[in-house]
Amino acid sequence: MTVYSLAVWHVRPGLEGEFVTAWDELFEWSVETGHEWSGTLLRDRADGSRFVSFGPWPSSDAVESWRTSPGYAARIDRLRELLERVEEPGVYDVVLRVS
């Protein structure tokens, strides 16, 4: 069953460009290591230092495998260096879809 990961990132002012680069590097590494992930990074228009990332996963086990794989922690640590704070990332189930 498809699940979604989501995180809200609050980047230190002036480091937004570095954050986007580091987030993209995390995504590229994920693809290179075979994790089935596609993600979206949004930037808040009202607060340019606030970003939201989300993406679908084939299962919660796939998310856990990604988060515990070698190399993940180093890339997340790089992101955290650029942050004021991050709202704890979560895994979410779809309960309703409209179009």
C-alpha cells in the first residue's frame, strides 16, 4: 500500500540555496542506491525559509529501509546543519483522494 513521507523544514536565513542543493543530493543518492522514491520540495511563499517535502513510497517498510540505510544519516546531518528546526518527519496513509 502506498504511503507518503512528509517533513517541514525551517532553514536558517541565508542558507536556503544550500538547503535546496543538499535536499537534491539526498534525492540523487536515494535514486542511485535503488530506493523507490520520488519527492517534491515546496517553498513557502510567505516564509522563504520554510520548506515542505513529501513523496510517495511503495510501503512503510520501504521508508524504514531508506532511513536506516548506510549513508542516509550523513545526508540528513548535512541538512540539519542548515536548519533552525525540523518538524519531525512522518509517514502518512492516504484516507481520501479527490480530483
